[in-house]
Amino acid sequence: MTSSLRTCLCGDVDESLIEREVRLCGWVQRRRDHGGVIFIDLRDRSGLVQVVFDPDRPVQFALAETVRNEYVLQATGRVRHRPAGTDNPDLGTGTVEVLGLELTVLNSSDPLPFQMEDEDTGEAVRLRYRYLDLRSERMQYNLRLRHAVVRAMRRFLEERDFVELETPVLTRSTPEGARDYLVPSRVHPGQFFALPQSPQLFKQLLMVAGFERYYQIARCFRDEDLRADRQPEFTQLDIEMSFIDEGEIILVMEELVRAIFSSVLDIELPDPFPRLTYLESVSRFGTDRPDLRIPLELVDVDDLMAGVEFKVFAGPAAAAGSRVAVLRLPGGCALSRQQIDNYTDYVRQFGAGGLAYIKVNDLAAGGAGLQSPILKFLPEEVVAQLLNRVDAMNGDLLFFGADTERVVNDALGALRVRLGYDLELVESGWRPAWIVDFPLFEKAPDSGRWQSLHHPFTAPGEDDIALLETDPGAVLSRAYDMVLNGAEIGGGSIRIHRSHVQQQVFKVLGIDGEEAATKFGFLLEALRYGAPPHGGIAFGLDRIIAIMAGEESIRDVITFPKTQKASCLLTESPSGVDAEQLRDLGIRIRAAQATAGSDPG
């Protein structure tokens, strides 16, 4: 599409336009002066083209001498072949150039605070001048990828009779595991709205309302400590369906993700995705979001260690809720003592007291072929059974974890990933999977109270409903998570659609009738008016796009993200507001809060 300012996009200039006159607009990517001839690489959204100015047109040549990087230009010229030997095969327009006939400077540019393609530029600078950072080829690619993914999502869902509906951004505070962002009401003094952590309750109400198939590209907000894959405001693809079970949702959502990868990246994902139970995933990989590209697994050896004299192993082996596991590292004998010590320090951050190991130098030599400070505590027959169970081979290194299940899983699960990357064991490609059969509840580590593993609106298995009163820890949920290359990209469940079951779950969570009525009364009431069986899923849009783009942080696929301290360096927000605004809201700021330091980035 052209305009009155240009007849052609820079990236569209090719040999079909030879000897034709074109008018282009864009930014100066680079200006070069070679022996009296000036070359300007002109860039717009479509790509680059080389524009040449020679001294035969002194007015235009003199003007070309004044331009600098990121000047905004309009250039009119004639398309011609590049001189022999000067083609650029890395450029889409690399066989042609434009001989400049006219030049207009639409706007100048101050010297840039950083070079846009400089990978060493700190993130604080990039975020402070985000509008410049977004001009870079990397960020242009990432955000156009984002657009393509959202377009593919919408196309897929529209073709399957989903209805796109919006849910409120100002709503009631119903914390779902993180702190809400609160919005004071001027009209109702002393009362607050909350920004939604997800559209969860509203999409369930839309199922009660009879829409049956809903989706939304939803903005969500959580006031929580940030990591590379978290932002205070983020985007998710939110989906809900009626009259289905988890098997049907899984099939449709697999098809959705395969369609996205196929249409956007021309990548064919497996059909079907493998499925792992929660217990199998945690047992084999130490986590419920395993990176299946890493060919390392945990192996349980509790039964072998239960009777040994080595209390470090024997204690956890015999204790309920504890575990002794082994992680076999092929070729690990090549690791130095310093490297092993470094890995020992690494697992301590997950609560592990240390990292016992055995080096398998020579199986044929028996005990003499093994190297470890713990061998003297283990009977020969136990060691033999251990080596057989883990399929040990010469050159292997066996790492041990012995502690509570949580500590062992966290420590060895993280070590597995760290070793995979450090030793370049990560296989190429894409390895999606479903994790199913989650427990409905888990014990909070601080209080010991039951809490929802997903959220309190997740349905228990039909055969487990009776256990809600007698054995909540044994109840399995009808939840399912999709993981991809070690990251959870989507999670959902069949929801509770009967009011009395929802009240039973609230009771297990310590939410009494009065609190349930105050926080969730509107939902409980709606479930009494013919709520259909329903379920859904939410995909982390930012996370999916970051994985597809090969970025480690979701900040690199968001237009204007916040820092890890939840501030915007570009707009210098959050910021103070004037006293009149606070008076209208009936709010007074304490002096200590008002003088708190700002975020340095």
C-alpha cells in the first residue's frame, strides 16, 4: 500500500523495477561516502534498499552529505542493477540500487544514546529509550512475530465458532495466589476495584450465559515479584468451552498450537503431544514443566538406601514425604572437582545440604573402579544394585539427592537443566507435552493448610468428590498443563459447575460460608441457575512468543515492558500524583512512602 509520500516500500525494490522511477520514505540505517559517491541505506518496515547520490546533481549530493543515522528521508530515484561484483546476497534488495534524483529531509535526528544493533547495550538504556530499541531488526522481528501469532490464534478460533468477548478490567478483588492491583473508587469512597489477575470467573459466567465457546486476548495484572518470564501486566489467550471434557479440550488446543507453529514458523509439531502424569513428570524430571530435550532423568533408589548405615541416605529413604534419587550424567567423570563443587553450591539455593556423587571410572574393576567419599558408607551389594538400576556405564557421574521430596525435586530438577545447558546436551527442536492428573490440593509450606494447586474453581475427578471430606490430599483434579521446552505455556481445567461441590472445595481451603458468600457469592449463585459442564485453558501469550523468538525474557516480546522492579523507565512510572487527586479519592500518603527512592532499573 502506497501513499502520497511514496510509491514503493524499500524492501519491495527489485529487478522488476529496473529503469523505473520510485519514491521512497524511511530512516537512514547507514550513510557511507566512497570516493565522492554517497551511499545511503534507507530502511522502512519492509527492509533496506541502497540509494546512491553522485556529484552530478550537486544540490542533492550536498544535502546527502548532511544526513546522519536515523534521519527521516524521502528519496526519489531510478532503479538500476548494482555494478558487477557489488551484489549483497544477504539483502533482499541486494542486486539493485536506486540512483538518487531528489532528496528531502523529512526530519533530522539527534545523535542516538546507543547503537540500536549493539547487543552489549544494557537493558536499562534500552527500556529508557524503548521507541529507539523497537526500531532494531530484532525487536521489529519479535513484535511482528507477535502479530502473526495473534492473527493465527484468531483465525483458528473463529473458524471453530468461538466468540471473542471482553470481560471487565475493573472488578472485585478476589485474590488467586498473587496480590491484586487495587484501584480506589472516587464515587464510592473507601472502596476499591481490582485489576483482574485473569478473566477466570467472568468466563465461567459466560458459559452459564450460554455462549458455549468463548475466547479473549486478555490483559491481566498481578502485583508479584518479577522474573524473566513475569510482568505486572501481561497478555494471555483465554478460552472456555461448554459441554466438553478434558480429552476434547486437549485435542482442540493441541490443534491450535500446531496450527500456530505451522503457519507462523513453518514448523510441524508432533501429533499427538505426549502426556505425562504429574507424578511421573516430577519423579523423572523433578518438575511438572520438564524440558524433554534434555536426555537426563532422575531415578528413585529409596528402597536400596533404606537399610544402609549412611544416615544421610537412610533417613530420607525411610521417611514419608522424602526421597533419595540419582541423576546419571553420561561422561560426567570428565568434570573437575571444582566443577562439582560449583554444582554443589548451585543446588544449595534450592535447600539441598550438599551433592553426593560417585564417579564410575571402570565397572570391570568393581569397587576399585569407583570414586567417591561416600562409598565407604555403602555395602558393595547396594552399590552393585544401584549401578544396575541407573544403567551406569564407564565414564558416568552419579549425583544424589536425599531430602524431602520438594527439596530433592527442586535441586536435582534444576541441576538436570543446568547440566543440560552447561554441557550442551540440549537437543534441537520443539518438545511439547501435556501434564495431567495433578493433585487438587497441596499443603502450604508455611502454614500447613490446604491450598489449590491450580485455582479453587478446578473440578475434582468425579470419583474423588467423596474424598473431599475424608482425604483431600488424595483428590486428583481435572487439570492439564501444556509445557514446551521446559516452560509452561498454558494451563487449564474442567471447572466446578455445581454449587455444592464448589462450596465443598472452599471448605477444604478454609474458606467458610460467610467468606465464600462475600468473595464468590455471585459465582455460587450463578452455578445454581443451570450452569453447564465447562472447562477451558489460558495460554501465556508473551511466553509463547518469547519461546518462538528464541528470547529468554518476555520483556523482549512486549512493546513497553516494566523492569524487574515493576517500573517503566520510559515514562518514569509509577509516579506521584497531585494532592487534589488524592483528596478526591480520600487517600493520604504517609511521609515515609512519599520519600521512598525511585527504581534505578
